[in-house]
Amino acid sequence: MDVSKHYWIDVAIQTPAHSQIAGLLSYRCLFEVQAGQLVRVPLGQREVLGVVWAVSDSAPADMPAKSVRDVTGTLEGLPPLDSAWRQLVQFSAQYYQRSLGEVALSALPPQLRELSSEQLARRLKKQKSDRTVLTQTGPALSEEQQAVLAQMTSAPGPFLLFGSTGSGKTEVYLQAVARMLQADPQAQALLMVPEINLTPQLEERVQARFGAEAVVSMHSGMTPAQRLKGWLAAHAGHARIVLGTRMAIFASMPHLRLIVVDEEHDPSYKQQEGARYSARDLAVYRGKLQNAQVLLASATPSLESWHHSRPAAEGGRYLRLHMPSRIGTGLLPKVRRVDMNHQAKKAVLSAPLLAALQERVERGEQCMLLLNRRGYAPVLHCADCGWKSECKHCSAFRVFHKIDRTLRCHHCGMTERVPRACPACGNADIAPIGRGTEQLEEHLGELLAHVVRPDGTPIRIARIDADTTRLKGALESQLAQVHSGEVDILVGTQMIAKGHDFRRITLVAAINPDTALFSSDFRAPERLFALLMQAAGRAGRDARQSASSEMWVQTFHPTHPLFEALKKHDYPAFAQSELTERIAADLPPISHQALLRADARSQDVAQGLLNAARETLEAQLSADPATAELVMQVSLYPAVPMSMQRVADVERAQMLLESPHRMALQKVLLHLHGVLHQLRSDPEHKGVIRWLVDVDPQAI
């Protein structure tokens, strides 16, 4: 080794975007390294892992030689992260306004930071390079499925696979994966699902089709050792298929040729902390980078994807593939609306729905009730003095959980025993207001206690929500009970509405969906329609029972256009009416948005920083002829409190930025970082804890 030879390298290390060292850091290296290699470097008093971003033979002209520190080591035996992966990370950091190192290092398995070169060598040695792909033959395809696969063969994409629930979308992309793997012995495929609880079900199916050796999973429910093992297999090219949640979009896959984003409309693809990236949008970008086909699939596509898949002559960028029919002779469930204005006052379940539930159970069929609120009741209330179970640390109510007699805040986690009497006036008669899944389960048990199954045994009701699935393996065992027929009525939140293939369910009911119709969030109707369509799709998946399958909706607004479209299973009609409203109001996907959020000890300080940033930014942009036009192209609105204003004693405010031009918005955000760093040192903004930018926010 030539010790006299020095290299100067730029390294990405994990530093937050609001810190003063958010860019690449320069180090001297006494040995040869390549861009993409992982190295250990000193940072302050500690040693950290970094990714080499650039290598130079000579020191930068502006670098004081004495201040440069030396690289302490490299992770040997690990192939460098390729240029496509680095470009994906660089784009994500720039677009979502985070530091490059933060995105790069959070995309790597945490265990890599702790391993010595010897430990890594042992793990690499254990790897199996001969991961044989089995490719079992799948079921015979319908004409619609064959037509879709033919279109995928003849066009580059990206594709939006719009197929009704039960139309066989999963089989289409499994066949697409099989064709791609057979055509190229090195090719890799990335299959993405929105939530962890959908991964095991799909994992079994993919492993059965392609062999367990060829498939690795990536999601946050895995142990650090499992994540490292899967990542190393994908990085080396041994794993031919990676199956994962949103984090898998950053998996190092040098031979990636196909990306599938299942249930692409799901909000879970948008990260809600740290770098707030959209894995769906990055999938489309990554497909371009690595010349990989991208398939977005949904029965209820996001309005953004639907808009992008309009005809090319109108400016569409995706090719829409349509599968309107269910597989075999299966029919979509009949939608029945119950006008709750004509039911008994305060009735939770209407008389017709109760009668329908009883009839189904007595016939040996299963039912599913959807209520998107867990716990027993959203709030406890004292009628004498007006006390409510507010959280001391958040601007929210603590939810009453009857099963363990607690009041629990679902935002900060604060939990207390239910008081014996009102803490404010001593009244012993404090009562629950509203209903959650826990109370609905109890209420159903009382109303249907007399109902028996065909074998003469009592009715069985089960609940699946975030409370009942806390323990490891709980969700799997509960789902197994539903699949085996042990459960007659399943009560739950939206987690039971997505992706599950319940063969025996013939009736699905939405208990209280009206709140989303009049929400301040313009995306609420889109989310409600998707949820109800997905929930309806759980009914009648067995063709033998589909003719009698039903979706019941209890509502005080039965003639609302959303329910009219739902009754006809007409997503295009719903999408058209929503897009018309969005275009009239200049809302996404017609315009582009970003939120600047500030967290502080007081609301005044949080809003003060945001308003000062707005005024300073507008003044700076207007003063420079090169940027003056941006002030006209981007609207900066005054700061307001967030809808959930206080969480864990931290006050939160937000400022909306909006523009019809994506590039103009990005340029303004770039200037905004400089302004915020400048303001942060001002004593007036001393109480600010942090600030963050959310590009393309999912909720405002």
C-alpha cells in the first residue's frame, strides 16, 4: 500500500437537516476507496458510519489542511453502493428537504453501524449465493389478466393497474415477476405492501410460488439481525425478490427490473417522521433511474395516480390497465344504505342491520363491522360540571378503555386508571360519550346473545384493532381464527379492511362513516371512499356466496354523492367529481404543496418563527431580480396551529406553501432553509425545539 498517497473524500453521515452540519463532510484517507463504500469516520468525540460520496486525489483548495481528520476504517468485503442507489438517496434528500446523510444512513440496516469487519465477514460467509428460483405455475389467467400482461410486455410503463377487489391483481404481478425472472437470470423484483400485517400473508404466497430461498422481507417488525441478513442478500443480488413496506424502496438492489406498489393509494406509503418521503412516488423515480418497470396497483387509486394515468394526449404519464371483473363468476357485493335519521335516537346498530347479522350467523356465514375508532369510548364526561377526560399533555381527549379500566392518550401514550368520581366536582356519575370498537363488540354481544350458529353453539364475536394486536403473533392467530370459521362477527378498525382474503365473509357494514364527509382535510372523502370500497371487497370473495354478499353503510346522509358512487362501485365517477372540485379549488394534484412545521414550548414562539421566516423569505426573494418571480409563483400562507395543536407538552404550528409549479416550490424551500438557520440564532426564537418540512403532505 502506498502510504504517501492520500485521498480526500466527501462522506455522508447521519446529521439532521436542521443542524449546522447537514451536508457532506470531508476527510482524508490513507488507503484507496471508491464512491459508495461504507467507512468509519470520527465525528466530535465519537466514531460513526458514513457512505463515501466522492473521492479526489487532491485536497480541496479551501480546505485548511490541519483541520482535516483521517478515516479510521472501512467495512471490507461489502460491495460499494452503486451510483443508482446514491442518486435515489440524493434526489430524495433534495426533494424532501432533508440532509443527504440522514436519508442515506437511515436506509441502511442499523446493525451495520455496530459490526466490526470481522463480524461482517462472518455474516457474508454465511450467505447463500445459489438462491434458486422455483417459479411454480400459477392458476389459469382470465382474459382480462392476459390482456394486462400483454400490455406490460409491449409498453415501458409506469403502469396503473386499476382492478376491482377480487379481480386477481396479485396474480397479475406474480406472473409479471415470474416472466421477468425467467427472462434475466440476475434480475430482481421489489414488491411493496402498505402495512406489516399484510406482509406475512403475501410472503407465504410469494415463497410458495418462487421458493423461500429467493425471497427476503423488509419491514420495521423485523429484528435488527433479520433486517441485516435480508439487506445483505438483496445488496449482493442473491435475493431475487424483496417484499416489504415503504422502507424497502431504499433497499440496495443492483439488478432491479420490476417494482410493484400494491394498494398504491394507501397513506402508509408516506413516511410521517424523519424524512417524510412517499415510497410510491420514489418507486416511479427509481424505475426511471434503473430502467425498471413500475406497476402501481389498486381498486381505488390515489387521485394523483388516476390523474397521471389519463390519456397521453391530455398529458398523462402512466398507462392505465383496467380489470373491472372479479375472477370466476364472483359478483361485487350489493351496497345497502341505511338512513339513520329514521332509526331510533342514539341507536348504534339499525334494526335492519341487526336482523341481517342474525340471519347470516344462523346460516353459518361470517360478517365484518368496521368502526374506525378503537377503545371503549372517545371521552369520559361529567354531566354536572362539564369535565371531560382531556390529556394534560396534548390537545386531545384520553380514550376510555373499559377492558383494563384506563384512560389512555393515543398521541403521547399517557395512561391513568379511570377515576372513581369526577376529578373536578366529585360527582360519581361520570359517563362515556361516543363509541369505539371495544364498546361495539360488547354491545353486539348483548344484542345478539340469543343467536346460535348452525351447530347450536353460541355466537362468537372477535375484535381486531391496535389494542388487541399489541403482542407478537396476536394478529396472525386472530386472523387464523377468522379464516378457520371460528369467528362469526369480526369487529375492527381499518386494519381489517385492507388486503385480507376472507373467504367466508358475506356481509360488511360501516357503522359511522359520516365524519369524513365534512372534514377540513380535503383528502378525507378520497380516503373514506377507498376505505369503504376496500371493506366492501372483503365480502363475497368466494364466488359461491358472492350473489348474496352485501355492504351496509349506516349514514345520516344517504344521498351524498360519495355513497351514490359507492352503491354502483363506480370509482371513475367518484374520481371525476373529486378532481373537478380539486381543479376548481387549485388543490393537488393540480397544484403542489409543502408544510413548514415548528415545534416550541409555546404556540406564540412556534408561530413567531414561521411568520418571521415567511416575511424574511419574501423580502429576500423580492430583493433579488433572479428570484423575484418566485414570490408570484409560490403562495406562503400565515402560520396557524396544527389541528392537533399540542402533543406531549410541545406546541405545534404550521405554515402552508403552495404553487402550481413544482420546481418553483422546490427553489423556495431551498432558500427557506437558509432563512430558518439565520432566524434560529435570534434570541426572539429561543423557545423553538425543532422545525421540519413536509413536501407533498398527506394531511393539513
